[in-house]
Amino acid sequence: MKSFTLANGVKVFVISNASGGANYRVSATVRVGHVNEPKLGIAAVCEKVLLSQLESTSAVYGGTITSFLTGCSKENVGKAVESLAAVFKNPDLSQEKIDAAVNDIIQHTRDRAVLPNRQMKLLYKHTAFKKGKVLWDTEAYIASIRSIVPEDLKKLIDTYYSGKNLVIGIAGPLVKGDKFCDLVKAHFEDYPSGTEQKLDKQFYTGGYAKISARTNFQKVMMGWDVSNLQNVAEANVLMSMLFGRLERSFAEAGMNVSTEVKIAGYYGNCRTLRVAVTLNTGESMNDCIDIVCYNIWRLKEKLASDRRMETSRNTAMTDKLFQLTQREDASIEPAWQILGRGQMYDISERINATWQVSARDVQDIAREIFSTPLTMVVCANSPCYTYEEVKKLICKQWSYAPTVHAAHMKK
């Protein structure tokens, strides 16, 4: 990756690779989202207003950061940059544009408010960061965006869309970095520099929340704070190992569930390692929680075998390589890292570090992560473990692998 900074603070990066076909991805990323927005919902309204003036462009959200992404051919890279510059410099912020954006957001918000997966994700973030701004009240949100006027959007753009809070990037086959930098400079060198905006600290609290299942949908989310995690390669291997073990444990127990292990939250300083299990056919919630807690205990207390380490390292490395060879990810990930953490990590170093991770490293990082307060959110139609009971299960000295209850086995 090559990177440059213009005199007005606009940062530019280039990811050049030959995979993924002939198309290019051009992105513009700004340091504002629904976590650090000055008025509830204004970041979404601004994004929607700008998108209405950009052709073939989509938005990707990071909570504290928003990316505008467009695909183009080699011949149209210049046109894509020119279009972004034109809209960013002179956007139409009329009340008519705002009203159209607000009406679309309201419909979308109400449509999604009843979806259990959506409810779970929002509740999870609210529970994990109770003392921050990660809140969700559908009617309060709608009332807030209805009050937005052109002056509000102009102030937001002047503050957060300025040069010192903007990253322009490209990912594509054999991109010439100097030429792309000159192209960005030609269209953005007169862009207002503004003042660099710092992110407020979002304090992780952890906690417990439960919603009743209206249908057969049941799900549990469990998470731990990794906002300040430094040992990223070790954590990647741990996540690969945990996912593999959970998949095997549920299969051996004859349980039809869907499992997810991922880093969730927002770019910046509020990230969690989240384990989610969706029950598909009336499985027991407590049986699922037993299996998750047992496998977390294994990570903390038992050293993995050489075979398990080899498989987990290989999976972690392959996942990272796959992610960064996708044009969409490659054109956004560096921008989010630059704005959220100050710089993009070295991909080669990350991969090399992954191969060096030992079983002891995984055990150490497991003990570090799983000693932080637990976040637990449950959607269930039957009684299940309490928050305190789950915390005890994670620390329990398991003498055997949990199996499903006899009553369940007869089903």
C-alpha cells in the first residue's frame, strides 16, 4: 500500500493488486457516523442526501466513520474522483433533498425495527456500551431527523467532511500511486482543511439484556471488550479456533444451530469479540450456552494441540488474505484504520505474525479477553441461565464436555 497526504490534510492511499478482475473501487471516507454525530440521525441524513447526488455509489458504515464507495473501469477513475469532489465541495443541501432522505430513512427504520436480528444487534451494542452514545429509540430517532434543516447539514459537513477528516482511496489492478495522488490533488487540493476531529472515548460496561421471542427465533450473543487489544494476530487465531471448536461441538451434540465468532462494534475505540448462536429448530438455549462456555474455558485452561494450532493459524491467515483481496474491503479498510487508529497495519507483518502464534499465545490472549466484563443478550421463548450463572459457567472447572439433555435427545 502507498499513502500520501495533501497540504490540506486529505489523506490518499493506493492498494494495487492484479486479482479481482479489471474493475476499480474508489472510496471517500469521513470521520463521522451515528456514534459521534452531534445530533441524533444527522449522519445518516447527510449520507443519504449526498448519495442522491452520486451515481453508482453506496455507503458503508463504521459507527464513527462513513465510506462512500463507487466502482469504475480504469478509464473512468478520473471521472469517479471528479464526481466525489464536485458533490463534497458543493452539495445540494436543500430542504427538498433533506425531506426526501428523511422520509426514506423513516420507512426503512420502521420496517427494520420489528426484525429480531436487528433488535438483537442494537440491544447488544447498547448493553455493551451503556455509558456511551450507542443508544436506540426508534421514535426519538425519527423525531430528531424530522427536525434537521439545511443549516444543520452544512455545519456537519464543514466540521466532519473537511480535509483533515477525509481519506480518498483506490483499490484495483496495478494502480500507479503517483498518478492517482496527482488526480486526487487536482480535484481536492482546494478543499477546506478544517480541524481534525477526535473521537470521544466510548466506555465498555458489559451487562445483560433479554427480549422475548415472538416466533421460534431464538438467539444468544455473548461478547467481551477488545477495544484496546494489541495482540491482533493472536486474537485472530483464537477466533478461528473458537469457531472451529464450536462448530464441532454443536455437530457432535446433534444440534442444528448457526454460529458466528467475529469482532463487532465500531471503528475507533469500541470493539468487542462477539460469539452469537442462532437456534434453528427449537434447541435448548441452556444447552447452547453450556457448549459456548465450555469451549471458552478450554481456550483459557488447555493448550491447543499442534494440529489444532496449524489449522487455526491457516484459517486466520486465509480469512485475512481473502478479505483484503476483495476490492470493496481493500478500498475501505485502510481508510478506517487511518482515521480510527492513525495508520494502516502492514498486511505482510500481520500474516507473518499469525504464523508465529503459539498455543501459549492463544491461551494468554484468551485469559486476557475473557477476563473483561461479559455482555450477554438473549432472545428466547423459554427460561434460560441468568447473567451471574453464565459468568460462573465460564469460570467453571469443566471435567467433561457438555452434551444435550436427555429430553432433547429424544426429539
